[in-house]
Amino acid sequence: MFNTTHVAECPDVAPECATETIPPHLHQVRLGVTHYEVSADYGLHNNMQLSLRLPYDIKAQHVHYATLSGAPYVPPYGDIHHRTETLRGISDGTILLDWSPQSQWIFGLGTTLPFGHIVPNPIVLGRLGLKHEHIQFGSGTFEPTIAVQWIRPATVTLFAAAEQRLSLYENREGFRAPSTLIWSLGPSFRAGRFSIGPSLNGQYQTLGRWSGEVDEGAGFQNGGLRLQITAPIGSLIIAPGVYRELWSHGFQGQTFSQGTTWSFMVSRLF
């Protein structure tokens, strides 16, 4: 669950600004995301593999408008900017070539695959008073991706990992997606056949832009604690996990927070 809040005000919020007074007010958006992902790894050599990730997302959005003091507010422009709705679709995939020069290091290089649905410029449509969509399932561009991982096997295994996704150009609708850095580090403990891994996780996302103008809802940094348990069951490996945010900060006057997030992974080696 993600929560964002930003201030909307004239003259950009709607064309009604030209004929009536619309006070600055808040757009408060709660977005619940259910993320499914199929991934496959194929060994090319003893120290190299090709990885493919294909995600499918369900995005449930709930919208509340309020005055700056927090009282409920009904905007005269209706629901052109946001509306309570649930959207579903395939998101951008990722293909990575992983290389391990030695047992403790893994390096990855690849790109995103722009499968996800994109939308027309919502800033322009909003100024025209036309209904538009801010939720997208992709960037509409290929984004180079760099990954690195370090593991020190021992009685208590230590690991650190980071993945950088770079946005280099605008898509056909004028949107340039934010660049994103995701990182994690921590120990992993063995308990019989089980592995328990508490870790510190975080991400840093730059501002997205529509033809140079800042995209609302993008641009933040956050971090938190994740706990994952890995267990072999027959030919399968299952790994339930939970994440709890510890800090967050939105850019450009926006607020951002992530609720408790649950995950469940199933893998099999062929």
C-alpha cells in the first residue's frame, strides 16, 4: 500500500480557474499494488546466466480530496485528475545477463522491456479540463539496468545488493520515467533446513517528467526492514517475507509512505 499527497492549485489544476476561485487543496491518493512476477534464469556457462522477469500488476486506487486543513473538499472539476478505480495489466519486463567472476560477486547488465501500458500527457489533459489517467504500467522506453551483489558465505551469511534502473529519454507521449536505485543488505541465519534473513531495504527514485514538467506522485526515497524465511519443500523452494517501512521522504513538496508489504516467492530448479 502506497500513500501520496500533493497540493493542487490554480492555474494548473483545471480551466475552471479562469471563471471561479478554487483554493489550494490536497489530492490524497492511496494505491494498493498486488504484484505478480514470473522469473526464469538460464545458465550459459559456469559463471554466467541469463535472467528474465515478467510482471503483472493489479493497482487499486482510492482518492480523497481535502482542504489544506484536512476537511473534506469537493472540487468543481470533478474526477478528471483521480478516481477510485482498480486497473490491471502487464508491466515492463527486465532481461539481465549475470556474471560472477568469483564466488562472492555477481554483476548484472541488461534493460527493461517496455511491455507495460502508457498514457497520454495527464498535465496537458488536466489543463484542458479533460479526464486523464496518472497510473501507468510501464515507461514506454528501454531503461538500462545495472545490478551488483556481494555474498560472504559463513555460519552467518552476509549479503549486499543494489540495482540501478536508468531513464535516458522520453517515450512517445513525452514522459521520461524516473531513474530508480533499489538496495538491500543484511545477514542470513541457518536454522536446520530453513534460512532466516532480516535485511535493511531501500529505494531512491528521481522525479519523473512530462515534456520537462514534474510528474506528480514520483520522486521519493524510503527504507525499511524486511524479514524473509526460505524453506525447501520437495523440489520447490518457498520464501515468504514481510517489509515494514522505517523512513520515507517525498520530493517537490509531496508526501510518500509505504504500508506493510507482504511477499511470497516460489522457485524450482530444473
